[in-house]
Amino acid sequence: MFFVFLTQIIKSMIKSYKRKIIKRQPRERQYNFLKYWRVVKYYIKRKYNISSMELDMLLYLYDLPYFRKEDFNYYGNTMSWDKRRFYEMVKKDLIKEWRPGGEKYGRAKIWELTHKAKTICLLTYKKLMNDEPISEEPRSNPIFKKTSYADKIYKKVIEKMNASNLHSDT
């Protein structure tokens, strides 16, 4: 009898909560092209042997037909300090001189992105917008040579990404 009385007291002390039913409505996402940004960035970095900061700089300069070194340094201030970044990009054939400058001409040098740099930017945007799948051939994609554990992981994600792009087109 005592145990029955004790269980009734315990039950009265415990609050019972009603579960609220949550109605979820799936929303249509208007933009999702940054979903695979990390994968595309890794692919571009591996394929063209450039750093993340160089890729960021190329994407910033992509819509400028010509620029001065001050424009380069303006965006470069948002990155970690590297005074050789500009000259490394010139050496890697990502930036070229469009117009000479100096005291002889009395005007500033003007630079532009090379064809290689413009191709890198265009390819990055195409991959992000799912206009073009990432190649799964080891000849054209160094990730599929699987030289590291990270390559193995990114390989799986690229395969899933390409498969989802095929299903979304139909």
C-alpha cells in the first residue's frame, strides 16, 4: 500500500509535457551555388597549383579589366601579409604588365590578368554554378590520382556532387 501511495506522489511531482507538433514546410532555395565552394576551391588549387589567397585575389581582380598595384594592395590588405605575393603571381604567369610606367613615361604601370588567370576564374564560376561538372579523369584532375587522404575524401564528394548535378538537370 505504501508503494502505491509513493508512486502516486512521484507521478504528481513529475510534470507531463505535451509534445508540440512542428509543421515543416520545405522551402525552395533560390541560391545554393556556394554549397560546394570548398570542393571547387580545393580542385582549382590542386589543378593549377595556386594558394587560396591567390585564388581569392584572382576572383577579386577578375572583373577589373586593368588595375594598378595599389588596387592589388587594397584587397591584399584583407589577407595575411606577404610582400612577395604580387611578384609571385607575376612569376606564376597569373598577372602581366599591360602598360609600362615609371619616370620615363610619367605614369603608373597598369597590369591585367593573363589568359591563364581568366580561365581559372571562369572555370571556378562554371563549377560553382553547376554549368560544368568536375572531371573524374586522373589525367585532367590531380585529385583522382589519390596521392593523399584528403584527395580520397574529396574524390568521394566530387563524385556525389557530379551525380547530384546530373539528377538536377533532368
